[in-house]
Amino acid sequence: GGPGVVGWAGSMFHAQDFIGLGEHLTKVTHPRVVWHTIGADYLSPHVPVSRSTGWTTNDHLLAALDFDIGLAPLNASESNQSKSWAKLLEYGARGIPAVATRAGQYPDWWAEAGGGACILIGGEADRTWAEAITLLCDDDIRARMGVAARAQAERYEISRQVHRWAETYRRTPE
């Protein structure tokens, strides 16, 4: 296969989530890995970012998401404990398996997908960031996890969730 594009897409509000992560990412020495950031670039100067796509619209973001592996770090702050799994949903909708911190609702996404849509980092027995990324460089493992990530995202397609919206509107007082 071709190079493994490892990437992160997000805003300038995530600088705190990358504190210390750069030194872990420098340990990724797999020759197939190239790095791509969309929006804010918190990977440089730690890893040699091959491509950096600046700020863009959501439509252009989805078109630029060429990742084979998505990064979803969250630090252990109180506000991050209430973060949703939207980043994993975004990656999953494109069939992109992720390496994510065991924080916020990321463990819920992991559990709902039977552990197959992402690799969580942060528990005592967990892999390191570098180990998880290297594992996902295996074409077969990455393909299986990409299918699982896509299947997990499909559970949340509008057509499968519209009944929830209708129910909410029925319960809402006028």
C-alpha cells in the first residue's frame, strides 16, 4: 500500500491537548507514515508535517480528510471530560480509524463499536501513541478498523436518528 497518512483536524482551541504529545509522536518511525494537519498545526515542529491544510469550511474539511489514521487527543481537563465523540464520528464517517485519548465520550464510542473503531490511549495497559499508530500502519488491521469506524458512524446517520428529533419536538412545550 501507499504511505499511511496520519492526521489531525481541528481548531485553535486544542493546543492544550497536544502538550507533551509531540515527544510521543517523534517515536513513530514507520517509513510509511506521513503527517497531515487541517486547521491548527500542533504537530510541528515535533514531527515533519508533510501537508498542512489551513482553516477551511466544513465542506472543504471533509474533502481534505485524506487520513488513513486520525488523531484525537484530549488532555485530562475537567472541560474535556464533557467532550463528545464528534471527532471520532467525523473520522468514522470517512472510514478512518483513530487513535484517541481515553477521555470525554471517546471510551463510549470505543465500547459501542466493540473496541474495533479506534485505539484508546491512557490506561495502564494501553499502547503508547507510537505503538498504536504503528499498529494501524498494517494494511489489514487498518482496513478492518476503518470498516468498524464507518459502521459505527452509520449508526448516527440522520435517516437512522430522525425519530429522536421527532420525539424531542413532540415533547417540547410550545
